[in-house]
Amino acid sequence: MRKLFIILAALLVAACAQDVDRKPAESAVTQFHQRLDAAQFDTIYNDAAPSFRNAVRKDTFIALLTSVHGKLGGVKSTTEKRWTSKIGDTSVMLTLNYATTFAGGAADERFIWRLEGDSVQLAGYDVASKALEHT
């Protein structure tokens, strides 16, 4: 009986410790940066999750990306700093934090991705850089 309990407990822990595959979201970050470098701001917005598009006006988001692209320039390198996940019934919300070096300076970026099946959609984006501060 004790052996059965240990096996059931181990199975429960394994089920709760589900690994989240970050690769689709990491690839989406690369695609985001490629589109940012190519000034494809409409495409970034239009491909974002419906919840993002409902919460953020298109002109506001495009103004942010225009500022990032104009003041920071092209992406030179990125380093993932940390990540967190929140597993829901039908999707996973994955937050990836990056230290990104642009041609015009460094920035900290936070991406929130909604993963559901094969779909990866932007659900949030924040960027902080001294080059973006108002002077």
C-alpha cells in the first residue's frame, strides 16, 4: 500500500511539473525583431492575440514601435534573462524577459506570448531603455 502511494505521489508531481516548451515563443521573439527591423509594425499588431488588440489601440502600439525602431535602430543581439509561465485550461501564457542590444543602445524587453496548440500570439510587450526616455 505504501509503495502504491509513493508511485501515485510521484505521478502527481510529474503531472504538475509539466515542462513548457519555450522554443515557439523564442522563435516568435526572433520574428518580432525581424519585423521590427523591417518596420512591419502593422503585421506585428495584426498578428497579436485578440486580447492584446482589444486592450491596446493600434495607433498607440505603432507609435511605440516607431519610437523603438527610430531611436534604437536594428537589433544586434538578445540574451534571455528569465521566463515564467502560467498554464491555463486551453493555453499557456509565457513571459520572456530579454536584455537586447540595438544599434543605438541597450534595452530590457518583456514579451508575453499566448500559446495554444500550434498558435503563438503576442499578448503583451514592454520595452525600457534610456534612449527612449523623454529629454
